[in-house]
Amino acid sequence: MEELRHCVTLSIPCPTLATATTIQQVITVDKELRPYDVHKSFTVEEADHGATLHMTMKATTLRHLRLALNAFLEDAALIVRTMDTFEHGHLMPTHGPLEQGSVGFAG
């Protein structure tokens, strides 16, 4: 196994501790695709006005680091957009009752 010699650390400010914790929990659900090439660690730090999610990523090569960092940023952006949508009620209106199917809900 190669040494994880390339490293990047991000600090993502969040409005609340719950937001930072949710982002961390959602991101860590998926296992790393290349666990021997990339490792991520997270900490959440509470502040007076919100919280900060710290993420440190280490990788064997700069290419692995770049690819994993890009995937992390895309995932984090999707999580934040989704949380914002549900928080502010921007859900699509349904016309009529919802039916629950074997896969999900249909309107």
C-alpha cells in the first residue's frame, strides 16, 4: 500500500451545528471507492454563530486527491441545495393525492 502523502483540508462554515452534522453524516454514509488511495476525516466545531465542518483528505497521488475532492465538493453542494429546498419549502406542489408504490410515491 502506498503512503497517503498528498493532503488537503477544507473548512466549511455552516449556519448551525445541525447543518454541519447533517452534511458530515450524509457524506460519510458512502464508503470510499478507493480506500487504499484516499482517506477522509471529519470534525465539526461549534462556534458562537453556527458551526464549521472540517474535512481532511489524504491521497496517494495528486490525481486521486483531485478526483476525490471534486466528488466531495459536488456531493456537499447537492446536500446543501437539498437541505435548503426542504428548509424553505420549495417543494413541487402536487395535484391530487399521492399514491405509495413499491418504489416510492407517485402524484
